[in-house]
Amino acid sequence: MISRKIEVEHLTRVEGHGRIEVTIEGNTVKDVKMNIFEGPRFFEAFIETVYYDKVPDIMRRICAICTASHSLASIRAIEKAFDVKVTRQTEILRDLLIHGEMVESHALHVFALALPDFLGYPDVIRMTEKHLNEVKAALQLKKAGNMVHNVVSGREVHGMNERVGGFSKVPTEGELLNIKEAMEKVKPTAELAVKLFASFETPDFAESENTLMALDPGEKFGFLGDQVLISTGERVPIERYRELTNEKTIKHSHAKFSSYKGSPFMVGALPRILLNKDKLSGTARELFNQHKDLLTYRNSLMNNLAQAIELVHSVDRCIEDIDALLSMGLRDEGLVEINPKAGQGVGAVEAPRGILYHDYTFDEKGCIVKANVITPTAQNAANIEKDFRVAVPRLLNQPEEKIRRALEIIARAYDPCISCSVHLAIINP
């Protein structure tokens, strides 16, 4: 029987290094692998013995794209371990920060990484030949998100201003008004993203059953929460995250793979939108209602459209948060009092790519004795492979180049952050 391989040597337009391998014997798909060969990261190991107040400074450096997500997940885990309650101003500033990150990250993925697939370009640079104004507008949208990082966190990447117990420095009224003005200007571009992805005929070659997970943000749609919603109807506290993720090592990947009740699952924008759709408001809710028939949970490629809707939501929420802060009156509060103690805390944040968990155990002095981090891409890896296995048999009669392109489109729809996905693995001999 003739055996052949279809390979994507270097998965492009994603963060990090990945490869796809498909082995076919005759007309049967024998094996599919999502190879993640980014070097293993050891953040959990080298923060052991570190005093709590330095931990977020280290852990936010896991990623330069979702730096605020790692920062806030780390801070929330520490505050839970020490029973810290922060002020309302701090809560709103953190909400503004995570929504700003969603703007800059989604703008990059939707316009620069995913859109070329649907317009028939190899990259966003080639898109400028016919769509220069649209590309410039997308860059302004991303820049607005970066402004939030600069003002609230202190710089665009790995900001240091958000701390355990509050913020070192509170933004000025003028800085917040500048962000608000920028968000108002770029909102039409965010709405354009929805229009574009709703107009495309999204391929259905990866359609199959999907289990979805997302944090419950409370009354309003958002990205912080303490309960995990599952499309099966279950609700699980984040402290039980190990029961949901069930990470295990895989021979062909430096990232561990996750499963729930023996099956892969999906986290990210599509699960968030579908599981929390009733909490959307304003323009984002209107756009969801217009296109809800397209947002099927069975097609992971619809994650692109879901991200576009979240872009609109996040632009509006940044404006809403700024209005709330200004109406309250900005106060230089400093940090609330911290009393370190022995204990454990789990913090969860919806990073742009899905649920991010940070789990820390402290000694009585407030130093880390054990840590665990589980990222969205590590949770999604098995589901990406599942989508490959579904799609390839449906495409076997197509030219190999078309199959390779389809595999890349599937992987990119998840907006994988491969560098984040590789972390400490303890291998028993």
C-alpha cells in the first residue's frame, strides 16, 4: 500500500514554531501530528523560593503578546492565596488593561494573520498592494490597544505598573481621554472586521463536535472570572482546573496536551461568545444577533468571526471603563496592605486565545514553593489535531498544496501562541 506524507514544515503567521505532519496510506489517514518544537520553558521551576511581590514581574515575561493576561492571572492567584481585596478603581483599571490587550492582540490576528487566508494573499504585506488604507486602519486599531498597555501598565510589553494589591501609578485624566478618543476613532475598523469575516464563505472541512470552555465573567461580558462554563452545561470552580485540563506529555510535542473526560476541547473567542452571548451588550450584541447563525460551535474556523465581535466589544468596554474611572474621580490610592501567609491561590484570566491558569503555593514567609501554569494553546492543541483528523479525509481528492493550506487555516484560526504553550514537564523514568 502506498504511503505518503503531507507536511507543513513551518507553520507561518502564528507566534512561535510549529509543524504539521499527516501520514496517509492509500486512502486512509493513519496519523496526524501538531508538532510543537519550541524550546521548553521553565518559569514554574525558577520562581520557586521567589518572594510573592516579584512573581508577577517574572511571569508576565512568559509572553510578549499576552503579557497583561499572565500578569493579571499571576496577581489574582497571589491575592487569592493571601485573601487580598482590592478597590473598585483597581478592578476597573484591570478590566481596562485586559480589554486593551484584547484589542491589540485581536487586531493583529484578525487583520494581519487570518485575513490574508480569506483574501488570497500570502501575508499582510502583499495585502497593501490593493488594501493599503485598510491595513493602515488595522495598525491604528492595534495602536489603540497598545496605548492602554502604555498608560495603564507602563509600557507596551511587560509593563510593571500593575501590582499585587493595586497599581503603582494611576493614569492621569488626560491620558485616559487620549485612549478614549483613539478608541472612538478605531471602532469603525473593528466593525469592519466583523463585516469582512461574516461575508466570507468560511470552509466547513473541519466541522465536527466541539466541547467548549470559557470563564463566567459575571453580569457583563468580559475576561476575568472564577467559574468555568462548559458547553455540556457544567460549571466548575477554577480551583478544580486540573479536572478540566488533565495535561499529559506527548512524544511529538514540547507542549502538553489537554483533555476533558477523555476528549479534546476548545477555549478562546468562539467558546466565550457562545457560552456568554447573553452578556454581550451594545454594538457587539447587535452584531452577534446579526451573525449568530454563522457562529456554529462545530466549526472552529468561526473563531475568527468571534474574535472580530470581541474586538468591537473590547473597544466599547475600554471607553466604558474610562468613563467610569473619570466619573468616580481618579485617586492615587497606593497598594492595599498585604499580609503574606502559607497557602494556595489559583488565578484565571481569559487571555486572547482562551483560559489561562496560574496556580501558586506559598510558604509562611510568602515565597513560592510550587507553581503551575496552563495556557490556552496547550489546552487547544489536542482539539487542533482533532480538526486536522476530521478535515484531511474530506480533502484527500484535493491537490496536496490545497490540503496544506487548509491545515494552516485551521491552526491559525485558533490564533496559537506556541511559545506560551511549552512549559515545565516532569518526566518519570
